[in-house]
Amino acid sequence: MKINSIETGRAQPTAVVLNMFYTGLGIARSLGAKRIPVVGLTSDRRIYGNLTRFAKVVLCPDSRTEPEALAAFLTRLGRELPRRGVIFPTRDDDLVFLDHFRRELEPYFTMVAPETKALEICLNKWKTHLAAGEAGVPAPRAWLIEGADDAGRVAAEATYPCIVKPLAAHHWRKAGNWALVGERKAIRVNSAQELLIEYNAVLRADHRVLVQEMIPGGDDTLAVAACYVDRQSRWAGGFNIQKLVQIPEGTGTGCIVQSTDRQELFEPTARLLQHIRFTGIAEVEYKWDETVRGYKLIEINPRPWDQHRLGAAAGADLIYMAYCDHAGLPVPQPGKAVARQKWIADDAFLTAVLRMFWRRDPRLSTLLRQARGKRVFAIWSARDPMPFVAYLLRGSLPAVWRAGISRLASIRKRLRWHKGFPDQKGVGVWEKP
């Protein structure tokens, strides 16, 4: 593994990106376009981001399943770099990994990640809830379940509908836990009985869960204060985004989001992050509560996230700010925002369009209308097309083919030809059994 060649003649430290999914691919494009040397680390040979032209992509162990092996890998990589690198996590598992091996890796890398205490508060949703209360930031009511005894008490106290969430999101995605929780990042429950049923279902994955009051309103009432807080815990810049479409609706991941103006969220966000002594990139999510005519805190995401590329259009390129701060360069001041821009998860969007088309879902026209306007995509880029080509060849086209065959087989099974019952023109008719 010879990395030195990519830095020859360049003064900038290397940016190292953990994983080449949406977030990592976006980081590579943001920094690589500025001629900053980028090393993208991947544990999956088939990921679309591996083909980006903006990074040297290297196969490595996974932070989720092989943390010790990845630590040894990064130590070897760090020794080969001519100067201390800047490392970007892209998942909660990466944050946990970097925090655990902080002492071993710090001689070779500076980490765009908060210190241990702040990280624990952000990754533990109950601690986030408590910190919000201490900082005077409005948040939905919440209850902590740590065992069967708590479950009965909370079921009786909670208001319905409510949301069941993992105490630490990355824990539900470990090993077989994702299947045990039904591949759901959050679960809506409508009654005490349903809460107990769902708790018993996820108990095999984790005995600790957070139950959170559900704020009425659609996905478009979700807003984000995204920001970079420098290594002295000072606010360096931020921007706002609004979710337009989540998949699945209500408790899913953003599929279409847009930059917007919700600067009233900056003050409570800065107050909360200062309270916990946070440093790094944060995506702080809020939801509008019509009953109190104000926003309430939902969660803190303490790292780069999928839609960070909207920052450049909004005048606050958080990735570049973080890189400059950690590389010892002047941190650029926030610039003027340009016209409102949308970010689209093109793989999820295409899947949703095809599914709605097959089902003749009347909401398809609304989805297509929401995607209009100035856009940046998670995978597609005219300047860097190969990741999207890889996605089409390895993921999308085979999936569409399988779905089409399955759909035709389903239609054939459900319908049958009755020659003995002709229609008015004397021709047999299709009829459901």
C-alpha cells in the first residue's frame, strides 16, 4: 500500500474518508474538486463510490465488524503519509471506532469527531434529551426503557402515538440486530399494548430503548440546523435544510431534501452544542410542533451525513471548513447562499418511482414534482459519472429486471383466462380467481 504518490508536490494533508457510500462519496467530491488529496477507504468491493475519480480508493477492514484490524490498517497507512492526515467518519460505527482507538491513531491523524464526553451525549438519545433540557432547548417528551419493569410503567405513562427508537442507533445495525428489529430505524406505536409488543420484538437486539412523544405533522415539518463547530468549540458556520420526502414515510431516511432559511434554529443549536462542549460537524434535527408554534429537538447527528453537499450552495461548505481547521489552514468564512437547491438520493428515488409506476400510485406525480429544480444527487455527477454507472450495472438494472419478472409472475398467478365465459364480443375475458 503506497499512498505517498498522491501527495507528491502538494502542501495539503491527505483527507482519509471512512466508507464510500453517499456521505463518503460526497466528501471525496467536495475535497477532491479543490485538488485536496483524498484516500477513500472501503470494505466492500462493489460499492459505487469506489469508482470516483476524486479519491484513491483502498480496500480495508470494516469499522463495524473488524475494528482491531482497521486500527492496524490505519496505523500502517498513517506511517506512509508524509504528514498527519485528516480523517472523516461517515457512520456512527466509525465514530465509536475512532473514539476507542483515539490514542493509537492520533499520532497519524486528526479526527473530525467530537471528544468522548460530547460524543457519548450525541450517540445516546436519552443523554441528548437530558442535555437539551439542561440547555433550555425544547424537545418532545421522552421515556427510557432499560428492562421489562420499565416497559410496563412507560407504556402506562406515554402518550400515543409515539416513536420507539434505539438508545444508540448504531447498536441496532450490528451483526444480526438489524434483522431482529425488522430493518427499522424507528418504530411508530399507537397504543400501550402495541408498545409492549414492539418492545418484546426488539428485546432480542437491545433491552434499552427510547420512547419519544410523536409530534404531529408530515415529513416537510422536519428541519435541520447543520453546522461546523471548530476545535475550540466555536461556531464556524451553518446552513439549514428541510426534508421533503422520507422513505419510508414518517420514520425513514431523507430521499429529497432542500436548502432553506431557518436561521432561528442556529441560536438553540449553538447553545446546546456549546453546553456539551461539542466540536466537529453536526446535523441537528428539529420538527415543527404546531401546538406550541415552535421547533422541538429530535436528535443530534455528530458527523458528516448524507446531504452535506448542500452546504456549498448554502454558503457553508462544512466539509471544507472542517478540513481547513484540522489541516491547520485558515477556516473559510461562510459565503452568500445561492438559489435554493435540492439533494436527491437517486437510488431510493428511482426505486420509489418504479414502485409507484407499477402500482399506478397517484402520488407519483407529486413525487416527480418535488424533485424539480436545481439539484445535486447522492450518486450521479456529470463531473464524476462512473459511480452512477456502477450503481446502474451492479444494483439498479438487475433489481429492475428481477422486480419486473416478479411482477409479471404475480399478474399471471392472480389472473386466469376463462374461455368458457366470453364477453359481449365473443372473446374470453381475464378474471381474478
